[in-house]
Amino acid sequence: MSSGKGSSARLDRAGIADTYAELPRTVDAWVKLLNFPSPVAEEEWDARQVDDWVRVSRPQSWPARSRRPDPSAKEPSVVQGDTEGVAETPVPDTSGEDELMGKAGLALRYGVSEATVGTWARAEHFPQAADAGRWRTRAVDGWVKEHRAHAWAEVTGEGPKVVIAPPDGNPKDLYDIGGYGFILGNATRGEPLPRTTAQSYKRQGHLEPPDRVPGDRKRPEVFEDMWFLQTITRHVYSRRGPGRLRAGRTRRTGKKRA
């Protein structure tokens, strides 16, 4: 259960999900992270410590939002008085009228920033604007469903397919082995893979073949194996079954723009 917030308030997993309008499976991923607050009792966390962590580590979930139900999860019973006056965040109805939306409306629709929508709009195959700075929602829904599966999963309530989504950038941005491990580790476990672990997976054939190699006479010149962002992103979303990689900490390095 979730207790009222005070100096000694505590939250269980369901309480965390309700407080920050997140899906239970998202909270399950949070509490496994190395930097998440330690429980103060069995399956209970200090509400103020969780607030501080969410504010810094998950700013997209701060401040607390309206409750969003998870239709596939069985939630513990709650006292009616605890939910009175709390509005539910509706899942966008994609079967109704085809609306025209600008960046602000699309950002709210998919739970991302306006800057992210701006990046999407410059991506290949993104729908053409039907009006100045406005797009038809059905067309954008189709693109998001195909190219940004993690955002679409949040819209439909299916939950995130990754813990931390790959960055939105130029698909031809180049990353070295450390950058590959950073993105893949965040996606599978919420923490970057150490460079040595990523190198080990490369030797074992668990990573995609590099897009660029030293001496390939292409531009920009590279001095070690490099991968396009689109290659790493494709790997992240093509994995089968639960993540099996072990997480660690490292820095992302070696990013170049082709």
C-alpha cells in the first residue's frame, strides 16, 4: 500500500506506480537499479527518498502525474477514499477522428518532449505535415508504432519494451564499442555495460557487425570498429525474450557525426 507523504511516509511498489503514474513493470525495473533508494522495510521505500530519486533520475515522471491504470496487472485493493478526485490519464483513442496536432500536442500524446518530436519530424519516412507545423495523428501513430516501439507501448499501456530507450539522434551517428555497451546496457538493465563486457559480447558474436572499420576509406575516418545509431537501435528492439546482459557503469565515448 501507499501511505500519506510525510517525514516517515513509505511507499510499496503499487504506491510508487500510483504516485508517479507508472506501470508496475516500470517500477519493477526501477527498484532493481543500483542507485535506487534502499528499502526501509521489506518491499517498502521512504517516500521522500523516492521523490528525490525520481526528480533527478526520471525527470519525465516528475512531478507526480495522474494515475494511469495497467489493464494487464492485478493491482492490490485500495480504499475508495484514497482515489477520490484522482483523474485517470486516458490512452489516446486511435480509432476515432483523425486530428491535426502540432509538436506540443504530439509530445503530450506520446509522453515525450517537444524536442524529441522535433527530432522525429526530421527522421526519414516521418509523415509530411498536413498543415504548417501540424500532422495527422493517424499517420504519426503508424510511424511511432513502427519506428518508436517503446513510445507506442507506453501509449497503449503495454509497458516499455526497454528500460531506457536508445537516444533520438541522427541514425548515422557513430558509436564505438563503449557507446554500444552504454545504449544496450541501459535498454536491457537500466545501467550501461562496462566496455570490457561489451567487447566480450562482440567476440562471442552477440553484437551486430560494425558498420565502419579502420582503413575502410570512408568518411569520417575511424580508428576502431564503429556502429551507426540505427544499427544499435535495431539490435535493441530485435532482441528476443528477457534481457540477459549484466549491467555495469561506463562512459559513452567515441560519438561522431557522419
